[in-house]
Amino acid sequence: MSVPRAQSADNEPGVSLKGHRDFRHLWAADAVSQTGTQFADFVIPVLAVVSLGATPFQVGLLDASHTIAFLLISLPAGAYLDRMRKRPVMQVANLMRALALLLIPIAHFAGFLSFGVLFASAAVVGLASVLFDTSYAGYLLPLVGSERLTAASSRLQATNSVAQIGGPAIAAQLVRIVATPVILLFTALSFMASTLLLSRITMVETVEPPKSKPKLWPDIVAGLRLIRNQPVIRSITASTFVLNAVMGAESAVLAIYVLRDLSLGTTALGVFLSAGAVGGLLGAAFANRISEKVGSARVVTASAVLFAPAFLLLALSGNLGGLATLLVGAALFLRSFAVVLFNICSGALRQRTTPKDMLSRVAASNRFITWGIIPVGSLVGGALGEVLGAHGVLWAAAVVSVLIPLPILLSPLRKLRVFPKEWDVHAS
């Protein structure tokens, strides 16, 4: 398939989200739940490592339990959700996550908190996250329209980054004041509040009836086929697949590396995660400006090239003594900056080139491929951690990370400056 050269399909001049009431409610719902999520993402690994003495493989297993649902149910979820109203599904998913996380403080105070409880809670949260994220992917574009999509995505990503900055740092301080499981109460309450905010959206969702009797497997194949047949989307998916595999392996050992190998404590871990979030916030804040300056297609390519140096800095931190703290923070900052730029620009492209009635299926297919590898990476990282140690896994991740940009560099995307407008199937 040839790649057309044309003008950018980026945001129309003068189009603004100001006064978009429904988007404000979605934005607020996302902000509340993202803040709580950051608390949970910080607290659960700390509980496993510090309170329960988890091994690298157990932490990897815990990470895998949180993401395995993307591998197991993403494809059928996408096929079914394209035929359903998305907002009720997101609300139910939020309530599922709240109840699952409430199990941990209940188990703590009742005296039966164990690794199995953490595993079960993380698995349910992961299952609900698949339902929420797949619905969300098909909900945003109809809510704001194609011309506002990049601006809306940037604003939501910026909010996510702010939550990532404050969440771990606040959670690290709360760990010193209250029992760690109690912090998860904030997360459960945040998901409940998010559900209420979603109920204030007034947009009436319409689900077009299928032209023929729906069949699960053909619908799943259609989503996978679209990714396979579009060379640029295919290359982005391949690069994201490698990136997430490496990040999954790193995630399995990062807490152990900081808390045990570097002996830096939970406060330092919170600061490192917040430093990474600052990079993400800057990436979201400047995504539109950078895209206009250098070209949105070039942003995707350049950000993919930045991943390997970030992983290398993290691996080097264990070999340079007093510079370890600086290098860990710099590595997470750079990686998050690149990830956010990459996600905003590549995600907007994928949604623009996907027919409206296939948004959930294609999003689910993409998550099946790119997120389904995360639990595999976590398990491999945890298993390697038992043999190589946490630092050895970081070096292995740095070596593999050089493969991340190759699919994009070998694709037609490397010749483009902007995304062609002809690809925008939602353009008016």
C-alpha cells in the first residue's frame, strides 16, 4: 500500500475545547481516577516488596496479573463494545476497580493480607481496566470530534502526567504516616467519584445497528486486519510491542532495584516516579507545538529513537555510584517524555484512520498486541531477576531497547513530515 503525501490532518486552526461541557466532565472523571490509580500503582509493589518480602519473580507475577487481561480478553471486548454504549461500561468498570482495591485494606485489618490477595485484586483491576480503556478509546472521538482530537488527547495526557507527578510523591509521604493498605481507600473512592462525574455527561450515544448479524470472530479479525494492512500503523504497533515488552521487564524489578539494590527507600522511589511524570507532563504540554514545528510524523519517529538512550541511562545508574540517583531520575524523565509524545501523535493517527464503527475493535486489537506483551515481559523480567538480579535485568532491557525504533525506521513513516489528510476518515 503506497503512502500518500499531503497536508497535515492535525487540529484545525481556531478549534477549541473551551465551553465543551461534556469534555470537562470526562476530563474531571479521568483526573480523579488517574490520581487514585497512581496511589495504587505505587502502594501495591511497595506492599509486596517491603511488607511481604516478595521475590523478583513474585513482583513480576504481580505485574503480570494486572495486565494479563489485555492479552486474554481485549479482542472479544473490542468486538462486543463496538455494539454497545460506552459510558455505562466505563462506569461499571470503575466500580469493579473500587471494590477490588477495597479488598486489600479489608484483608489487612482482618489479618489475612497475603500475596494471593494482592494478586487477586490486581487481576480484577486489570480486567476492569480492559473494559474501561477499550470503551474510552471508542468514546473520546465521538465526544469531541476529529478536529479536537489531538487537543483533547493532549489535555488528558497532561492531566495523567500531573497525577503521575503528585501521586507517587504524596503516596510515598503517606506511607510514612498511615498503614500502607489504608492509602488504597483513596483509590477506591476516586473510582467511585469518577463514576459520578461520568454520569453528568449529556451526549446521547448512538450505536449503529450492524448491517449483518454480528459474528464475534469475523469482527475480531477485521480489527487485526486493519492494523496489518496499514503499513504505518503496523510499524507503530510493532515498535510499541517491543517498547512495552521491555517496560514490562523493567517494571518487574524497578522497585526491588531502588529499595534493595540502591537502598534508597520509598521516598526516593516516589521522587523517581514523579520525575518520570514531569517528563510526561512536558511531553503532553508541548506535543502540539512540537508537532507544528517539526511535523507530527517526524515526532513519532524521533520519540521512538529516544527510548534506547533512556533505558541505557537507567542501566548505567548501577555502575556509577554517586550518580545513581541523578541517572535514575533522568532516565525515567526522558523515557516518559518520549512515550507521551509517541502516544499522542501515533494514537491520533490510529483513530483518524479507523472507521467510527471499528474504533473499539481496532483499539482492542492494538492493546491485545501491544499491551498483551506486558505481562509476558513482566514474567520474563521477574524470572531473569532471580538469575541476573534486578540490575542485570535493566542491562538486558537496555540491550533489547535498541530494536524499538527499527520497525518505524524501516517503514514509509520515516519519509513523512506530517500525517496525510487523506488518511482522516472522520474529516468533514
